[in-house]
Amino acid sequence: MTGPLSHVRVLDLSRVLAGPWAGQMLADLGAEVVKVERPGAGDDTRGWGPPFLKNEAGDDTSEAAYYLSANRGKRSVTIDFTRPEGQELVRKLAAECDVVIENFKVGGLKKYGLDYAALKAVNPALVYCSITGFGQDGPYAHRAGYDFMIQGMGGLMSLTGAPDGAPGGEPMKVGVAITDIFTGMYATSAILAALTHKERTGEGQHIDMALLDVQVATLANQAMNYLAGGMIPKRLGNAHPNIVPYQAFPTADGYIILAVGNDGQFARFCEVAGRPELAQDARYTTNRGRVQNRDTLVPLLSETIRGKPSAFWLDSLEAAGVPCGPINTLDQVFADPQVVHRGMKVSVPHPTAGHVDLVASPMKFSATPVSYDRAPPTLGQDTDAVLDGLGVSPDERARLREAGIV
């Protein structure tokens, strides 16, 4: 495997999504990522289906789509580290790694001698990233944290969904586990920064990542709307709190997204729509005015846009330089010519299914491109090879396997 991190070795003790997402990003960047899983069971998400990957005969394999989404590029080793011999194997792996990722509850690995203090003793330069719901300290530190729950506690759901009183007007979660994914991305950034520090100083460190911290951090402009303006933002459906018109509108045969980002774009929209007087109305000439008068403007725009089909608006507005777009289903996404051109679906050989189609990494490098030579591994696929690298003989591996330790 090649890439900018081809010199880095990662021990991935995490499961489900936030930790595995960070491990997958590091693997995309070329790191060797060794994923440790429970013998016979593995990562919880292996069973989170249907759907499951199908083999060439059309039958389900044991690989759930959820697991496949977060584990490409890794090697899978089965080790029961609740037992002393398993703990020793993990310590040997950690001694040869640059990074450890784990997402157990606070203190969960200490009883196995696999916490930061214990592994730092065998590898002082180790970068050890802990991912939890609420962090290593504070009144909630020992609580379990789940993405859905954190979206609510961290304010995201108070901003997502139709307004109170509208049909379906209730707080809504995002359609993917976005807090987990953002936490994995922040963890990746933190790990890369810690590796840079280590390369300069030789010093490792402990990274404390919390889902709640990340959710609060990613409130972005909405958080600042509250902190700077003192008003608690409310749910606006698909509308934007600071820009108008910037939302979805029904057309004669579907929906489009209109994303007007400045006053010039609004004037051009009005020309295309046959309503040039709206751009000349003092209430709507500037974005400030449009935000203040959205309650009168948006119904006028909705009535106008509903009068013609989506294709008319998409073609005409694109030609006029007004940002707009369709609301695609996933089959349309992966058939979109831009998505196809950018290679966002890749097919990778798979040991039980023949091949597996995966979502590609969005990172494009001119000198060290992401490679797709390793599909998400089957459970324990690399146990023998990795243990052989630790000097564990075939006879010893057979004994460990017989004892259920690997």
C-alpha cells in the first residue's frame, strides 16, 4: 500500500463507526491499519444488516453493508484481549505501532492493561486516541454515548426538521450518523497533528475525543448566531437562517434546491422567473432585507417556481449562473456524470463475494493517490500473517486458536 502515511502503522481497537471511520481515513492515506476483533464475533457492525454483501451466486455473505462502509484498507486480526495471553499479543502489536485508536468506555481498557498509561510504558512515542461519548472527564464521562442521542443533546436536532406547527414539525436527526463521522474526521486530524509533533520531538500523547464536543463544535454558524445574537435558532426545515432564498422549492413535477448566495444571483433568478420587480423591491434587494422579509418573499417564490417543471428551472438557472440543483436519490447520485467522472464508486476484489463496490475516498492527491487494493477484511483474514510478523510460530498460533484466544 502506498500513500503519504505509508510509514505509519495503526492499531485499531475500535468498533462501530467513529473509531473505524478514523482508521479507514488513515488507511486511505496509506497507513497500515491492523483491526483487532473478537474471535467468532468481530465488530458489532458485521451483523448490522440486511443488507449484506452478496456473493457471485447471489447469496448473502456474512459482511453487512454497514461494516463495509467504514473498514476498507484494513487488516483483520482476531484476539480475545479479555484473557492474559491475548492482552500480551495486543501489547506486542502496540509496541510496533505508531497509533492506537480505541472507543471503549472511560477506563474500559485499563482492566486489561491496554489503557494509555500501560501502552505508553511499552511504547513511549505512541499516539493513543480515545473516542467516547462525553470525554475522559466531566459529569457525563462514564455515560455511554450514541450518535442519535448526541445529535439531540448537542443541539443539532433542535435545528433540523420542519418548524413547529408545520406538517411533520418535530426535531429530526440527520439521515446518516453524522456526529460519529465528524468525530472520526476530527480524530484523524488530531492523530495527524500528534504524529507531526512526535516526528519533531519523539514524544507521543493521548488524544481525548468526545462525540458531544464534536457535535457542539460543528454547530458552526448556528452556534455563533446564538452566541453573537443572543437568539436561540429555531428549526427552519430546508431554509437557511442567514441567506434567502436558500432552500428547497416544489416545482410542477418535483423539487429543486435554490441556493442564492448574493444579491446579483437573486436579480438573475428574478429575470429567469419572469419576476424582475422582486429584485427591485426595497424589501428584497439585499440579503439582509430578504432574511428579514422571508415570510412574504418565500410564498411568492414558491408560487412562481411551482408553475414550471424541474428541468426548466435547472437548465435556465444554470445557464444564468444561479446556483441550483436537484434532490437526487442514491441511484441518481451514483449515475450522476460528475460523480462517475470523479470515480466516487470503486470496485475492489473480495475473498468471498468476488468483488465489492465501495464509496471512494474524496481525497485526491497528485503524487500519492489513494489506492484501493484491500477490501474491508473478512473476520480474522490476516490473523496468521500479523501474528507471524510478531514471531508467533505456526504451532503457537494453532494452540492459541484451539484455546479461543485468536
